[in-house]
Amino acid sequence: MSTYTTAGAQQQQQQQSSMAHDASSSTDERARFVEYSCGDCDAPVSLKRGEPIRCRSCGHRVLYKKRTHRMVQFEAR
Amino acid sequence: MRVPSQAELQERKRVQIGIETTSNAQSTDFPGHWPGENHEWNLDYIKENLNVKFHTSTPFDSEFSLIGIDTSVANAFRRILLAEIPTLAIETVFIYQNTSVMQDEVLAHRLGLIPLQASRRGLNWMKWYQKPTEEDEGSGAPSDYNCAILRLNVKCEWQEGGLQRAARGETDPDKLYVNHSIYARDLQWQAIGKQAEMFADGPIQAVNPDILIMKLRPGQEIELLMHAMKGIGQDHAKFSPVATASYRLLPTIDIMKPIIGADAKKFARCFPKGVIRLDSVTSEEASELDCKENEVKAVVANPMRDTVSRECLRHAEFKDKVKLGRVRDHFIFRIESTGQWESEDLFLESVKLLKVKCQRMRRGLDAMMN
Amino acid sequence: MPPAGAEPQPQSFTTPEVQVSDQPHDTEEADAYMDPNLDRERIRILPGSSETAASFQFDNEDHTLGNALRYVIMKNPDVEFCGYSIPHPSEAKLNLRIQTYDNVSVYTVLEKGLKDLEDLCDVVIDKFTVAREDFKSGGQDTEMRDAWGRV
């Protein structure tokens, strides 16, 4: 039932380009972080490749990758 | 030409109800059915005999009797009320973020079922949404006159000091989190184009602001956009303007032989309260009924309150003393609106829609003949 | 989706963006809605029909119109037989059979039936409106109550 719309993809491209713009203004390193959230304390965790998978505030080892901001269309029926 | 007596006509339109049977349910008022009688279509006769009586009239719940009309027509009104009067409902949901425990499609379905209300003027102004066709790519784009935008953006978070309270054993979500429940009141309508003007005297919002859509916990977030469009109940039940629209036939109770004393009390208990009244027998009646003065006798007070449970037919002492039935052309309509229209306007709209159906068919027929 | 007349459209993609139309659209669609040619397409005469005995097929109609129309047509003394059926529940089609006496045309009978039903609707609207006014102004007795005793 779900469908991805072209318009949504366009919007995301716009967002990505704006993000890339922000990143280049600070550091390129920023772009290589991936955002997770801690499975125990819900704190946001940014990890680089090779880093130990562990929450910085509570030490919990289960992290969840966040859902993308991509738009999904549903019929309300 | 033979003209049947009033009593005979009454008897003809009585549906008889036995212990396990109903009979005489079919209408017979057609030419050629009763020898020598005229049952030709006669608008003046209908005007004379059609009668409307109101029982309850609140904006969203009304009850009235429609008397002197055939079942086929009354049923057409009921069917139109359920399935053919257009209302506005959420039709498409664009989900940008949903990190709650509720699946996207379940959430979209729940949103669709929320009854909406808005200014009558604006709703009448809004048009059907035509889906784009494959041949014409530019067609069917949602526009301000056929599509309303609603947004829902909620993020649940810990309250100030909520985490500590939770550690101490507090479990009340009101004391721990902010935005832990999403209600229908959280839907935000965004007026576009001419909508701001047309809906000036009533914004698009949920009829009941307290409908719980979903619950969230800290870190969970909902971000979505909805399109509300006009549709009809035939397409999906969410478009039906009524919670229920139904009719029942007026029940009748005929006491053929007097029911007196303890039997009368038992008889009254066979019916809902208020249907049977217990009167004292007067001295004149006493000799006639062969009983003592001041004994009670059962009298039908208000058959309309009867549910026709047929309980009285199960007892041997009432055998041949009572006849149950219903009046075939007395429809007690009950219309409960979901809030977008007023109940009585809904009924009028259903009659108008039946008329429009006929008009369109007649125009089509005319076009075919020429 | 209109109640009748248009074919069901295939599921398709839409965008969250909503246009603001600068065209006047107050009457335009209402006219398209009442286009007699659209309604003409919805009526067919089934094979084997004659001037006094014909079967009509209506698209996108159901028991709502079918039964009411059958009743009104049966009230016509020129009609020998009138009946309707929905040949298959998954097809939005209504078949209506009319047979008449004395060389009366089925078309005039059908036309009269539709007209009579419209007149009946007008009577119902009038009576209902008057009764509602009466009730609102407290003129009508409120003695009758429903099965649960509500006023």
C-alpha cells in the first residue's frame, strides 16, 4: 500500500544538500558520524567507523539506528 | 370502483407477529392487486396521508416518525444517509517520521477514521477530489478547493526531573513525560488559498478533541502531513456522515380479551416499562368484565416503547388474549450524526439526493431518446 | 470520488504539496456533474427488448434507486410487470424490467416513474420541514417516546 513519492525524494535531496552545506562550513569529519539513540537511556549517540558500540552516558551496548526522514505515503483506509 | 373501509386499510398495513412467524409483511397497494380497487399513483393522496412527527431533536441525534410512505422509499433514504452523503475525512497521510510503536499503516488508518467538522459554507464549497488519470498526467492534482492540509508534529520528551522521579518508582506518565499522548485536538489545520476565507466561521478540526490517537514515550516522534478530502460512505465507512441511521416499524399491541388481576401485572412485566398501564376496574366495567371492582386491568399505554420481544406470547395465560404487530408504513427513524452535518439536515439531504438521482436518470434517458 | 458516473481510478501517486487554483471553480464542476451525456452512458437497453417490454441496465446504481423506482412504476396501472435485480454483487449494475399493457411505451412509463419519485421527494421535504418547524416552536405534542423512554 505504501508508495514513495518523487516529491518526497526531491525534498530529501534539498535537505541533504543543505546539510552538506552546513557540514562543509564546520568540519568534514562531522559528515562521517552516524546518529544512533541509546536503547536504555535514550541519549543520542554519534559514532564513527571502528568506534566501540556503546552509549557515552550510560554504557549500554544496544544502540538503535534512527529512522530516515524519508517521506512515505499511505492511504488512510 | 370499490373503496375499502378505513378499518380494512388499517388491517392491511398491519404486519402480524406470531411466536415464531411474521406475516403480511409485503405491501399490496398496487393496481390490480385488490379486485375493483384503485391503487394508482396519486400525489394528492400521498400529500394527504404522509405525516412527519418528531420525538427527539438534538443537533446530532434526532428521532422522528415518517408515516404513510412505502418501505422501498424509506429504505432508499436510509441507504443514502449511510452511504451517499459526502463528508470530509483524512484520505492520504504523508509520514516523514514515526518512531513510535505504532506502525505507519495502522496510524494512517486511525487518522482516517477521525470525524472532522468545519464551517457548513466551506464544506459545501469544497469539491470532489478527482484522482489523476494515466492518460493525463497533469490532471487530478490536489488543490485548495478539494483538499485540506492537516499536520501532526509531536515529540515526546522527559519532563524536567522526570528521569529521577522514574528512578524513584513514579509511574504516572503525566508526571514523567511531556507529549506522551496524542489527541485529535493536536491535528493542526493549515488553510491554503481560498480556504481561509471560506472556512472563516469554522476551521477544520476534529469533532471530538479528546480522541486518543496514540501514546508516545521519550524519544519517540511523529511528524506527518495529511490530506483531507471529500468522499462518500459507499467508498469507505470513514466518509459516512452518520454513526447510525436506522428505522423500525411502530409496534402494535392489541388486547383481544381483558387481562385482569395478577395476570395483568405479569402481562405488564412482559414489556418494557411504560408500555402497559394498569388501570383499576370501575364499578360499571366490573359486571361486564366479570370481576371485582378496583381490580387492575392491563391497558396499552405507549406501544412505541415496546421492543417486540414477544415475551407475552410465551405464556399460556395470554393465549388468544393478545395480538402483536407492526404498522408497515410507520417508520421511526433515528439518525445519529458524527458531527459534520446536523441530523435533520442529513435527512433532508438524503431526500434531495434521491431526487437528484432521479433527475440525472431522467436527463440521461432524455439524451438517449433524442 | 463522485457517487456515480465515473469509473474507479487506479491507485496513483500524489504529492503532499497542494496547489492554489486561481481558476473560478464554483460552477464548473457542478455542471460537469450534471452533464446529461455522462448519465446517458450509464443507461443501456438490453437485447430482446420491444416497445412494451424492455429491460434497462443502469451503471453505478443499486437497491437505493432500484427498489424505490420499482415501487413507483408498479403504482402505474399501465404496467403489467416491473421488477429489478442486481445481476452480480461485484458489478455496480442495476437491471430493471418493465412490461406494459395496451401498447404503452416502456420509456414513457420509466420517465413517469422517475418524475413521480421526484414529486414524492418534494412532498417529503415539505412535510419534514413543516414538522420540524412545528416541533422547534413547541407546537407538536411530544407524547410519543422511543423504546427506551427518552424524550
